[in-house]
Amino acid sequence: MTLFDVLSGQRRFVYLLVALVGVGGVWAATTLPSAIYPELNFARVAIVATGTSLGARQQLFSVSRPIEEAVSIVPGVTRVRSRSIRGGTEINVDFSPTTEMVNALQEVRARVDQIVPDLPAGVTIQVERMTPSLFPILSYNVRGGDPATLYDIARYQIKPLLSRVPGVGRVDVLGSDVREIEVVADPVRLAQQRMTFDELAAAIHDATSVAAVGRVPDSYKQFLVVTATEAHAADDIARIVVGHGLRVRDLATVTPGTEDRVSIISGDGEPVAEINITRQVGGNSLAIADSVAGVVRGLALPPGVRLKPVYDQASLVRDAVKAVRDAMLIGAGLAVIVLLLFLRHGRITAVSASSIPLTLVITIFVMSLLGQTFNLMTLGAMAIAIGLVIDDAVVITENIVRHLDLKADRTAAIRDAVQELLWPVTTSTLTTVVVFLPLGLLQGVVGQFFHALSITLTIAVLVSLVLACSIIPLLAERYLSARDAEHATPAPGATPTALERLGRAIDHLAERYTRALGAVLDHPRRTAVIGVALAVAGYGTYRLAETGFLPEMDEGAFVLDYWAPGGTALAETDRQLRVIDGILARIPEVDGTSRRTGAELGLFATLQNRGDYVVRLKPQSRRQRSSFEVIDEVRQRTSVALPRMRIEFVQILSDVVNDLAGSARPVEIKLFGPDLAALEAYGPLRRTRSG
């Protein structure tokens, strides 16, 4: 009993199975998460410690080195790197590729928690695993008020609503000013009362802390008694009794104020509060963006306050998915047209082409089972697969038609046709699989990108093989006959159809190709010389071609990184950046900007002389120039206006991938040695020689 006999006997089950899996694929296509790139796993943990006023050297010995020594003994660690600046430390912990990063993150946090008591007071430590979900997919500017008020609105009114959206990871709020109540003590009065600053601070803390003081039973119920001395205004602090019958106002001046400004957040040249929204691992960027947009539309903000989007990765995902989807539809349509031109029969073409949609929907179903997502790599693989998946179906269908023309017994003809090509088609398909499957064995970031592509291509090709050997013979048995033979000629005197005339033209073209091939084979040496010359030319072009990891594309936004001269004060940096604010405001293609000074996109310890802009451009339908042309103009204007400020432009996606991989520059030179002073002296000399 052959494969076709088994399938023919269970044709209803085969039809039902293909239909169910196809429906599952359609359902998966509506629920599968969409993102710009695959879910990437980076074997790296970042630690950022801030909150001190120490210099870089003191920060190194008081904060950086203790944390380095603590995390270096975590299993799987291959390298620990740190960067110490004034008041901050940034530590990157690299692990071996096989390390389970969820457990590694927990162990790093445990080791850091153990040494926190030994660090300087006031240190704030953030430990995060480096994943794409660490970077925002949506950013909004809250504008229309003073910085402190905007921060309060974003932090206490908007953030709780956005945090409840399904799939949202973190909602980070950045602002220039954060409200606080300032208590400025009079040293003379404190000395008269024999009190210290610490004792005054402790008295205020104890008086404003909420504490349970007892329980009271009443009416068969038990009530908890707590103190209610929380401070809601400066006067509440001023009235606190600190001893000797004195209140805080007798020893200090209490006024509303803001924290010391260590960063400046602005948008379109005016103060704003910035809201950055990240997604959870495996979250659907499109669904999150739609849900967040619904929440934003329903916000009841104070008069004059408004929310402006400055970055929306979902729009890029939509455009990318739409472009690849259109390419797939066009490719499938062209494939069907080519088949119709060469097969010259509607039913043969329909049977063969039926493998395209079936293969795609079943591939999507299997992708959902394997945890894949819609992204540029998987969608690109499906677009590539369209030209591959139809080959097996065409070969099987053509052979079935040929056997139907030779034999009167339809069942025997189809059985022999399938059995004849079963192993050749399987071998050919497996050859394609072994070409793409090794791409999934690549290591590092490149390997994770190509893993999604190779898996999707492999699934699609294998599914096409199964369909070509199962559903295609059953459809051929149902719809094809000997009259559908490829070489059937029209009746004498009949008017040829347009398809038949086009077929004759293709036959004439084939004859010319045969004559040209014969002429080439008559001159083997000349042909070999031409082939070698083309190979050499191709290699030369390969050596001259520019290289890069991600292709350059118009994302509708870009990042402008800037560095003022070392040691520049925050206010002076802000003054210089207002020049860039004006340049960007005068460019017609710019729709909005978001500027961070003393902070950066991502998880970094940042000095007050550096930061970045996120520049949002108008949709391509509303602007005449590409993002690259806009970048060229901004680069030229800023270099003339601020010659001492270092400025770099980068695409957002490549910036995120480089930050995650820990390779923000194409080439990095690191100096190691026991003598810090010698390294500091040699660094500028090495930079001069490299330049």
C-alpha cells in the first residue's frame, strides 16, 4: 500500500485536518504578537548606582569596586565592566551564552543587596536584565505647565492608568523638577538647644511616619489604631514638636521647593514631563499601542495640559508589517501568474497555487506553537518562502497530469505519479532545509536574528512538502483529468485564446534559448573566461560594498546624542542646547522633539554635560525629504552653531540593539592595568594616535 492509497482512504480526515490547522493559523495570525524584531536574549545584566555626590575616583572605590567584587562570583559571569562618573556608576555584567538569565538576574540582585549596607548612604541601585523590553515602545510629553506640576500629573495621575494596560511592562516618568518640602535649619538655634541636624531630621521622620499604636475591640469588631500625622503641606512640617516645647518652625525655615536639579527634560523647547512606556517580554506592540491610545483619549487633564506623542514604535511595526504583507501578496500573485503562463491551464494552476495560502496559514500556526512572533525576520522568511513552497506542488501536479494522460485508470495514474516523485521531492526539500537551518546555530545577536528566519523558512518548506504529498494529490484526483494534459492542442480551425497565443510566444522564446545555449556550449573556453571574470568582479564589488548589521531605513524618527565639553555645568549645557532646539524647530519635517540632559534613552549613568534628543518626523506622506536628508541638514547647522559640542546621529532601532549588546561603537579599545593614574595618562595619547 502506497502513501496515496492511505491518503485516498482517509481523504475526509485529511481535508478536516488541513482545514482545522488552517483555521488555527488564521486565528494565530490575529493573536500572534507583533514587534519590530524577534524576542532577543542578551547574556548581560546592567547595574546603575546613583544618588551620591562623590567624585569619579571616590565613586570608583566606594561604590563601583564593592559591587564588582560582589557580582564577579555569580556563576556564569565572564566579564565585569564598570564606568564611574561624578555621582554615578554603571556596571555591565556579561555572562556565558548558555546561562539562564532569569536565574542570573536574581543572583546578581541578591549579591548586590548583601553589600548595600556597606555602600555610602543615599545610594540608589537599579539592576536590570538587558532585553528589548527595557527600552520604550511609546513616549509621550506632558506639556502646558511648570515642570513640577507636570511631573506630578504624569507620576500620580497618568502613570497608574497606563500601568494597568495589559502587556505594559514599565512606565517611567522623567521630569526636571520633583516637589519636596525643604527644611533649612538655623545652626545657632540648634546649638542653643544642643541638637544636631541628624536629630532634627530623625524627629521629623518619626513624627510623620504612619505606625500602628494598638487595637480596640468594639461591638464585636476589632479596630486598628494608627497615627495620622502625615504631612501634606509645609505648615504640617513646621508644626511638628521636636522637644523642649519647640516646633520645627522655631529652629528652621520650612518652605515648599524642589529637589536639586540633576537633569533637564524638555520637548519642543519648553519644559515637559516625559512618559516612557515599555512592553513586557512577549507583549504585542500593536495591541499595547492601541490600548494606551484609548487610555490617553479618555484622560481628564487640567486645563492647558496636553499629551503629545514623541515616539511610537507601533507605527513602525505597522508600516513594516504592511510592507512585508503587501510584498507577500504581490509575490504570491506574480507566482500564480507565472504558473498560469507556463502551465497554460487554469485548474492545474489553481491546484498548484492552493499550496501557497495553505502553507502560510499552517506555518503561522506552527510559529505560534513555537513561541515565534510577527517581526521583520519571520515575515521576511515567509515572503522568501513563497517562491520555494510552490515548487513541490508544481512538480507533483505536473507529474500527475502526465500520468493521467498515459493511463486510463485515474487512481493508478495518481498513485504512480506520487510514488515516482516522493523521494526526489523529499530529498530536494531537505536539501533546502539543511541550507537554511544552520543559520539558527549562529551565536550572539546575529544568531538570534537569523534563528527566527531559519526556523520560519524551515517550517514553511517542510509544510509545503507535506501538503504537496498529501492534499495536492487529493485535489488533483478530484479536479484534474487526462484532458488537462500540458501538451493538449486546440481543435483544428479553432481560434486560439490569448493564453494559448502567449504560450506559443514562450515556446518560441524557449527555442531561441536552445540555440543560444548551443552557441555557448560550442565555446567552452570563452565561457569559462567570462565566468571567472564575473566571479572576480563580484568579489571586488563585495569587498567595496559597505557593511552593517541592520539596514538603513526611514523610521520616521532618529536619535541625536550630544556631549558638551567635560565639566560643563547643567545650566550651561542647557543654554547651548537651546540653539539646537531652535534649529530643529525651524525644520519643516520635524513634528516634535524630546530632549534629555543629564539622562539618556535606556539604563545608563549620565553626566550633566550629555544626553540625547528623540526627534519625531512627520509621516512620509507629509514631508518631502527622508530622515537621512533631515539628519544631514541638522548635522551641518549644529556643527556651525556649536563647534565645540560633539554630536552623533543614530537610528533608534540600531541604537537600541547596540546598547543591548554592549557595543555602542563599531570599534572599542579598552585599557587594563593595575595603575589607574597610568591608564588615565595613556588614554588621551592612545586616542590621539588612533585619530
